[in-house]
Amino acid sequence: MKISNKQQNLPYISVGQMKEVDRLMVGKFHISLIQMMENAGRALAHLTEDYLSTPVSHSTKITVLCGTGNNGGGGMVAARNLSNRGYTVSVILIGDNIKLKPVPAHQWSILNELPLKQIIKPASNELDKIISNSDIIIDAMIGYGMTGELKGQLLDFIQSINNQKSKSIISLDAPTGFRFDQEVNPLFTVQASATLTLALPKVGMDDHQKKHILGNLYVGDISVPPALYHQMGISYNDPFGTNQFIRLN
């Protein structure tokens, strides 16, 4: 695993501020959701490769668990990039494909044309078999926008992932089930080896009692203009340079 330089000087923003970043990206700066999703998924694919100890090979199996929202769309972009590089990739959709939001639905349709496996709402025993045979697992089920209580099959998926204690688990944006503003229950939260949060780290990720859930924390570049942060009153100097992601801890 490659270790990137640590950056400790980034501001932490609230979930509410991140929603405003997303709104301004589209509405003010005309940077589309699909552009942001492509950037996020590409960074996620590169980070995933950093956690693989083997060279590119069809024998390396990667499983990507995707939700029906935008977080899942980022996972689908990562799956495409990893498949393009020669890995054997399985994409598991945790909900019905008819419930996909428009942009993730577009990403799902792209995957239909690629040499990877797409599985919709597998039974728990099928999921256990797939991920137990994987070399690495990507959690792109639910990101920072999670609301309400988790229930049903999603909890089974979280348990199945957490049972794979010997494997690296990479979460996009936040581990599924992560609570930014309240105590985290490890039984209902993916316990990640690494988390790639997007744009800036979020308040709650700096809570010492929650850091073990996040694993190594990285920030991915989705090409937010510094002028956007300055408009929001957030002090910001671009930390990425030529890197798609940087490590915080």
C-alpha cells in the first residue's frame, strides 16, 4: 500500500455546508453532478489500487457495493475505471435498479456494456460468498446524505462487510451508517479500512471516538473552485496539486 503525504491544515465543514457546496457547484459554477461523480469515482479507483498489494490482474477480485443515490454512482464510476484497468469487478446494487436517481442510472447503463458482473439485491448468503472471495471491498452505499434509521437488508449488507475483517474496505464519502452529529453504533456502521471523503473533511470526522470507524481518512478532489469556498466564507488553499486525493490521518 502506498502512503501519501499527510495534510493537517484543511478546514472541516458541516454536512449543511457540504450541501451548499454541491448546490453552488451546479447552480453557480455550472459544474455538473456527472462531472463531480466522475472525479470522485476516478479518485476512488486510484485509492483502491493503493490498497491492493498485487499488480493489475484479472485474478484480483474487487466488489463494489452501490446504493441507488449519488454515492452509488461514484462507486459505479470507480468500478468502470477498475474494470478498464484489468481487474475482475463485481458491482452489487443494494436497491432496485428502477429506483436509481437519473445520474446513477446513467452510470449503471454504462456498466451494462462492460465485462463486469452486475448483481441486484443479492440474498445474504450470495453476498457473503461474493465478498468472501473478493480481494478488496468498496462501500459506496450511502454517503454524507444519510437520514433516518437503517433497516432491512441494508443492515445485513453492513454485517456481511464487517465480517470480512481480514480484507481492506474502502468507503466513499463516509462509511455507510456513519453519524456525523451523534454517537456511531459499530453494529450498524461499515467499519472501513479507509474512507475517501469528498471536497473537504466533515465535522464529526475529527471526533477521536469515531476515527476507528473511518480508518485512514483521505480527501478526494472533485474540482471545487477555491472561489466557491471563499464565497461561503471558508478559508481555503488548494492542497491537492497534481494529486487526486490526499491523506489526513
